[in-house]
Amino acid sequence: MRLFAIPLLLPLLLPAPAIAEENGVRAFAPCRACHSLDPAERNLPGPNLSGVIGRAVGGAAEFDYSPVLRKARDEGVRWDANRLEAFLADPAAMFPGLWMSMRGIEDVAERQALVKFLEDPSSR
Ligand code: HEC
């Protein structure tokens, strides 16, 4: 086997959940500039995302949300895995006027890995 083939084969040797987890960690890397998963860390530009799935939209304590997210919160909208995945595909399309300057994630597998990662804090 030629040496350059080894990196291509590595994903086949790892168990599938490990791959998904790793992709989730990687997909969350750019989010860390603005979001933390450590409940104690609250001084970033974006709301704390620990336990975001199952939580009300605009539900992080002490975060000053945009009117569009406050309206969603007042209407009782909550984050579940499907809503979060759709949000990540095109955040501003779901909430026009959103104060989060991030383009959507086009790759569905990457979005799913990211949602899984946010769902399961132990995979941090
Ligand atoms: C440049 C900073 C920035 C980056 C990068 C960023 N966000 Fe955000 N995010 C924000 C801000 C600010 C808000 C609040 C928006 C508002 O109030 O309209 C937000 C809101 C959110 C919310 C809603 C939270 C709630 O409490 O309802 C989610 C979920 C979210 N971001 C996920 C992500 C993910 C996942 C990524 C990475 C793929 C990401 N964000 C990247 C700044 C950012």
C-alpha cells in the first residue's frame, strides 16, 4: 500500500460515532469565537449554548437578544434538534433581523454532527 492512501483509509478504521463526534467538535470550532458550552462563561458576543436543545429560543439568562429572538421566545418557540438543524442551514432566513453574522452551513452531515455535538455535552 502506498503511504498516501493511509489518511484516506483512517476514517474506515475508526468507529462511526467517533467520526461524527469529531466532525461536531470541528464544526463547532468557528462558533467558539462567540459561543461557549461552559455554563459559567457568559461574556462572549453570543449567548451561552450549554443545554440549548430543549431550551426556549432566546433563553440564555442575562443575554440581550435581538427583537426577533425575543419575539420567538415570547411566542414559546423552543430549540429541538430539527429546528436547530434548519436554523444552521440559513440562520437569518429562519429569523430575519437576527444579530448573528454567520452564513449557513451547507453540508447536511456537518449540520447533523454539530446538532449531535450540541445535544450531548459529554462529547465535548
Ligand atoms: C460572530 C459571532 C457569532 C458566531 C461566529 C456564531 N454565532 Fe450564534 N449567535 C450570535 C449572536 C450575537 C446570537 C444572538 C442573536 C440575536 O439575538 O439575534 C447568536 C445566536 C445563536 C443561537 C440562538 C441561541 C438562543 O439562545 O436562542 C444559536 C443556536 C446559535 N447562535 C448557534 C451558533 C452556532 C452553532 C454557530 C457556529 C456554527 C454560531 N452560532 C456562530 C453570534 C455568533
